[in-house]
Amino acid sequence: MQSIRDLKPNFSGPPPASMAAGPDAYLQGNIRMTLEDTELWKTFHEIGTEMIITKPGRRMFPHCKVRLFGLHHCAKYILLVDMVPEDGFRYKWNKDKWEVAGKAEPQPPCRTYLHPDSPAPGSHWIKQPVSFLKLKLTNNTLDQHGHIILHSMHRYHPRFHIVQADDLFSVRWSVFQTFTFPETSFTAVTAYQNTKITKLKINHNPFAKGFRDEGTNKKRWVLPPDAIFTVLPHFCQSSYEGYAREDGDLAKSKEVDAVKVERYSPWVAEREHSVRTDSPAGADTRDMYNAEQLVPAPASYQPYRVHEYGKSPSPSSSIGSSSNGGSGRSSFESRVPDVATVPDHDSSKPRAHEIGPTPCGPQHLPGPQDYTGVLNMTMAQASKPGVIGHHIYNPYSAEQPLGQWSSPTPTQYPPPHHLTTDYTTQAVHHGYHHGNMAEWSQYPLFSYSCW
DNA sequence: TCCACTTACACATTTGAATAGA
DNA sequence: ATCTATTCAAATGTGTAAGTGG
């Protein structure tokens, strides 16, 4: 096994301060993650972001794009995203607001999107924002393309995980650091419910230019461009025009920040029905979300959600609570010790972005390959007390027993065709059983990861 | 009848191969 | 022969509108 300390000779310059203080200090980390395009996210969030989900899979818009800080340049990291239910409800759109329409349906198979650059050295992750542009959402529970499966009319928010590991096989030794951003929560839909969201998407998504007012295809509009304000009289027209006037002109969206979101929140009904309670006025939701950076305990999901988010967010309640002071980004600094012991791994295929000399010396990273099951196993073991000191998060609510996923039939969720037998066997035969994670781990936490 | 969902469609961007020129 | 820039077609990503089914 190769400890991460073995990387030290690869440093061409003086070691980082933390590293110079000794091996243990080197393992200390201060990873920070910020969300890019926060103004755009907030603009959607104020109205109540909706994300289309389709059978073949649909990209998110806005798409998840984050910037990372505090990574060790030479240590390798894996970046993951999964979608977490906001609550235990199903929603319906009633005239101009979302209302609770009953209990949430049983959660679909939990999938995690692995950033195609993973694993990559910290220098790679921090040199530019990391985009999850190709992440797709689907409502097809039998999806075999690796898209993240969601239920329509349910609310979710993306969770970003950064794991220091040479490869996915090494994740078992690593600590997951998890980040979430309040403004990225959304409702999964098969068709847009809120016309304001439709308008926003059209005005900001380049692929939807053909539907813009100033475009040549005005005939597509069922409603006249200004009809939206008639249909939705409560909406702040001036603010809306601020960002709708010109695509990509996010500076104008700052006007929206000044809007008292409570007025426009489509989540009024939810707040009336939800078990959650609103955050106190002026409360800084950042702190609350910071807590989620800790890999949650294996306790049932719902209590965790209530605890972590209980003060927050309806989409509106978090508005203006950013601690960034208008920096244009959300930022969360991890308080989790960046402790990871990277085991030896025989990786031989360099990744494209690592070809060529690097300050870290020669790097050999595995090429695209499927780690399905391995990571699941890893997560399972990681949940074992004493292994890494953190528990793995259980995405299933208390209302939904894990039993339904305990024995997924191969026909229902077959491994991807490119999944090697070894990996599958490894995942199945190691049989880590630690409470709920045992069941969860059998199934594709990171299944069909996108490469 | 209502509502969630699917599908075909037109229009947009993105991507990659082919080609031309330096 | 190599590299770069341009062109073009195919692939892919959009929301719309009509239709389906519970």
C-alpha cells in the first residue's frame, strides 16, 4: 500500500505548510467549494427552479458548476454528484404555486454522477470551474445510461462530494466531503409548470434561443410575451424584465435580489404543510448547509433533512442570506479534516489532462473504466465505525425502508455492459453489510457513472 | 374532465470530420 | 508533412403542442 506521504518526493517546490508540519498535517485539509453562476441559480430559485426529466435523460439548466479550493495539488480527488430529496412530499402545481400533493413516492435507485475527469489531481480541479454539464436527469427507473433517476413532481437538490483518492478503488479509505447549495434545489417535472420558469429557461439557455421573443419564431408562443404577467399577477414584472431582457445578462438579475422573495415564492403552500420550519428572518443558511459537508450519519434520511434543513429553505427563504456579500458565488468551507490514506493502486493509463509534465511529477491514473460496485462497496465499508470516522449518508427516508433496494434484480438494474466481471464480483462478494448501507451499497450508488 | 406524461417537431448549439491554405 | 482555420453535416439539446392514459 502506498500512503499519500509517498507523493512528497514529487513536489518540485517547497511542500505546503501543512505538509511541512508533518505527514499528519499534510492530511489536514481545508477544502472549499463555491457554486458558479449563483446569480442565475438564485434567479431560478426565487421562482422555484424546475428541471425537466425525460426518459432519454435531460440536462439540467442551469447546470451544476462549482469551483474548488484547498485541494492538494498532487493528491488525486474524485468528484461526485447525487440528488437528494428535499423532503418526503410529492407536489402539484396549482395555479401559481406549488402545493403538497401527498407523500413522496418511494425513492428511485440512487445514482451518483461521477465527474468524467475523476480521478484527477487537485491542481486539475482547482485550475478552473468544474462543470457537470453532461449530467442528465431521467424519470426512467430502468435507465441504463447512467442518468440520475428522479421522480417527477418531487423536490431535490444536488449534493457534491469530493473524495481524496487515487481511484475509485481507493475511496474506501477516504473521507467524503459533501457540499450543497440552497439555491440549487429544484422540482423535477416532466413539463414545466411555472411559466416564469419556462421564460427564464428560454431566455438563458442558448439551446432555447428559438423560443425567445426577439427570435424569429414568435409564432411558437401560445401566450403573448407579456401575458405571463397577466396570468401571474403576483409576479414582480420589473424584476423579471431585468433578467429576461437579454440572455446572459446576469448583471441585471441583481435587480431580482432586491425583490422580497416571499411575495413571489411558489412554495407558500409547502411551508404551510411541510414538516419543516422556516428559517428565522435573517438567519444565515450557510452555516446550516455547512453542516452537511460532514458525511451524514447513516440515520434515516428524513430526520437528517429536517435537522439540516429545517431552518431553511423554501427557495425563497434562503434568498439574500448568502454570506458571500455579493461575491457572486456560494461558498462552503469544509470543516471536515481532509484525511485520506491513499492505498497503492496499479494505475497505468494516464488521463488526457494529465499528459505532460506536472509539478507533481509523473502521474499514472486509470483511464476511463467502470467502478460500479466498487464504490458502493467502498461506501459500505466507509460507513463502518472506526474505519474513517465518518458515516455514509443514507439517501432514503425513514418512510421508505431500504428493503426495496436490498435485492435489486439484475434484470431491473443490470450492470452496464462495459462493467467488468471483476468489479461486479468484487462488489457483490465482499458483502459488506453494515446496516442500511449494505443494501444501499449493493446498488449502484455510482452506477453507470458517466465518463 | 383533469392532470401527468410521452412523443414528434422545429429550431438552436455543439461537435467532429473533411477540406483548404499557410 | 504538419499545423491551423474554415466549412459543413450530423448529433445533440431545447421548449412546444398535440396526443395518450389513468
